Amino acid sequence: MTYLAPRQGLFAIILLVSFCLQTLLLVISTDQQLSNSRAQKGEQMVAQLIDEARLSLENKDRVSLSVIANRYTSEQDVTRILIKDNNGDILVPVGNAPMQQGDTISQIATQGDAVIGSVALTLKDISKGEIIAMQWPFVIGMMLLHLLLWLLYSYIARPTREQINAISRDIQDLHRKQNIQVDQRGYDREFERRQTDVSAATNESDTSQNNSAINEGRNPTDQQGHSQASESESNRPKANARKLDIHSAVNQYVRTQQNQDTALNANSIADGIADGIVNDTVNDTHGTNVAASDTIENHVVNHAVDSRQNAMSGADGSHKSNNTSRLSATRPFDSISVQIVFHDEFNMLERLAPSQRLPYLALCTQLLNQAVTELLKQPLLLGVSALNEPYFDESGAYVMLKADNSHAKVALAGVMLGKLYLMLNKIIHDKHIELSRFALPAKAGVSDNAQVEAMTHLLDSVGKKEQMLILLPNGGLKQISNHVQVQSIMRPTTVYERECAIFDGGNDAMIQRLADVRNAVLMIEESAD
């Protein structure tokens, strides 16, 4: 028989910790080396940029400065370059990813003794994943080395035949000592028992001799009555004990019935007590106790049957109520909720100054209200109305749409409104980024009122930029099936993720209709400006 090496799991944990520490040290050292080399490279680039742009910076020639700066932004490590004049005003802001964080290297540009401006160059941070991807041969080699060490330990540290024999001898000696101790204790107990039996037999013989001497003068009738009385007295404690057990069981049953919360638990307790009382009454040999036990048994069993029937009726009622729960695919609905939130991964909206945040939120609110007004004018959405006037804050906006009659396509109106605002926000976002202004992408969610909270969690967990999630019952999905295409969420982890769908496109008629409404809203916006 082949034995495994001792504590293989502990040795594997030690090797895993060693591999993780080596990988961590590799990442830290590589990051430090790359940071130093990138810092030196950045200082050289800034100095070279100042030399080339000194004349243009002195004349504040933005075109020349942009041409010079764009040559440096072609480097992958450079995310942004800011060229400022001597007053601190920005002349040229260029870069591949101006919103990305990184190390910034700043240097003042001088012409003789006069300060003519400054140049700030931001270098991209290198992520830990990129470092591991760069050093993948070393990481894989260390993994294979640790695996080889674990296999070698599993083979070398196996116990030898001599060690197994020595362990077997030690175990046999231990068992032998334990058996000797057990035998000694058994012998002592047997000796004490025998002494006790001898003393009891002696006392009993003395007592019987005394009783025979006293009862010699009694007649046989008195002796027979005395024997019957002794038998009845010996049986009376059993009967009293039986009655006491039955009454205590009934009292325990009543107390349990009062303390239970559900009929199912009471049913199980009553069954257990009824079974116990039935067993007690079957073993009882006295007529009077049998009658009393049968009465109590019938009462408890009848009550247990009634409790079981009530529990079954309650289970049926709860099952019927679950069919109309909010997770049911056939739940009724007459109103739709459209949630629009910002895709703000770095919480930039909270850090923005109120002088910039409030006008941006007011612009988004104006766009959303105009989109609702223009969209509900469509003949396709006749009978759909808005129940609230939405407004944007840091958490987004919320629109409630209601069907005024049974023929109104309120689900389709919610999906069209969500897609319309995503189209409008895309245009506004691109325009603001082009003008170097603050803007955020958006994502939308469409659901009925029963799933508003679930849609909020879905937007936070699985919602992506410029994406619309749909969580509707079968009736709502049937309304939109002829106009839009949806797809399921890949690898869902919850019930709501399994029921949720992602907007994947629409037919030509709906897209054209949304484009017309979008152009109408933008025309209103331009005329208002």
C-alpha cells in the first residue's frame, strides 16, 4: 500500500504564498524601474519641447505650438500636454486621453531671464496587469517551478517501510496498554459487585426469618388479602406514573401550540406527541388508565389532523400568492419607469464645482423634458402620458409613463424614450468633449413599477456605457417585440439578471422615427440658445 506524504495541503499553501510574494515583489520592482525610466524620458521630452517651442511660445502662436505638441503626443506614454503663457493661461491643450490620470512633469520656459510660459506633460500610469503581461515568461516559469517542488515533496516525503513498521508497533503498544487498564477496571468492578451481592443476600435471609416468626399466628385469609394489597400497592405507582406522563405530555403539547408561529411546526409537534401517547397507551395494562389514555389520544390526533389540513390550506394560499408576485413573468402592469443614470466610474460629477455641475444638470433636464414632450406626440404612442416632470441630479433622472387605455403601448414608449435620450446624450457628450468641456456618458433602464429597485441595482452592477437594460413582463416584451431586438445578459448570477434583456437594435421605421424626434429636439435646443 502506497502512503501519501504528510501535510501535503500545508506545504501547497506555503508554496502558494511563496509564489504570490515573488510575483508581488516582481511587480513592485518592475513598476519602480519603469517609473524611473519614464520620469527621465518625460524630463527629456519637456526640455526638448521647450527648446522647439520657445519662439512660438514667446509670440503666443497657438497653431505652431499645436503642431509641435502633437508630435510628442504620438508617444504611447504621453496622455496630455498643456502649454501655458507667462500669465498661466492655457494656450494649447492636446493629448490622447486628457481625462486619464498619471504622473505630470512641469517645467518653466524662459527666454534669457524672462519667463515666457510653462509646459506640463502627463505620462500614463502603467497598470499591474500590464506589468504581469510583460513579465509572463517569468511568472509562468515560477508557477511551474513551485508545482515541480510540490510534486517532488509528494514523492520524497512519503514514509518509508521502516517508519511505517515503527508507527505500527507504537500503535499496538498503545492499544495493549489501554486493554490492560480496561481489564483491571473490570476486575475491580466485578469484585465490588460480588461483595455487594453477598452482603445483600445475608440481609435478606435475616429479614425473611424475622417476618416468618412474626406471621406464624395469622390465618391464610389475612395472608391472601395482605398479598393482594401488596400487589395493588406495587401496581399503583406504575398507574400513577403513567397518568403523570400522559398529563405532562398534554400540558407540553398545549404550551407548544401556544408558542408556535406556523401551523406546519404545530403539526409536527402534535404528531410527535400523539405518537408518544399512543405508544404509552398501548403498553398500559390497566383498564382505567387505558380508557383515559384513549380519550386523550383521540383528542390530540384529531387536533393534529386539523392542524395538518390548515397548514396544507395555508401552503396552497401562499403558493397562489407567489404566482402573482413581482417575479412572475405574467404580472400585470399599466405604467413604465425609465431610469437614466450617468456612467461615472470615477465620481467626477461629485468632485465638479457647483458652478459647472448645476448648468450641466440643467441642460440634461431640459433635453429630457423636451424629448418626452416630442416623443409622446407620435401617433404610435397615442394614449401614453407622463406622470411626472423629470429632473437630473447626481443620481440621474426618473420618468414615469402611464397607459391611459388598454391599447396604449406604454412599454414601447419607455424603450423609445430611453433610446432617444441615449442618442441625444451621445451628441451632447461628443460636442462637449470636442470643446474641452465636462460631460458624461449615460445608460438607461426600462422596467415596470414592481421592478424599479431591481433595475437600479442592475444599472449599478451590469449596466455599461451607452447601454439600455429592459426588465419587463411578458406583456411588455410582446409590445416591443415587433419593433426592437434584445439579447440576454451573458452568465447571469441572479434572478433579475436572468430576466433582464439588453437593447440590441430596432427596425428601420423606429430608428427613423427616433432620428426625426432627435432632430426636432435639437432644433428646439438651438432656437432656445
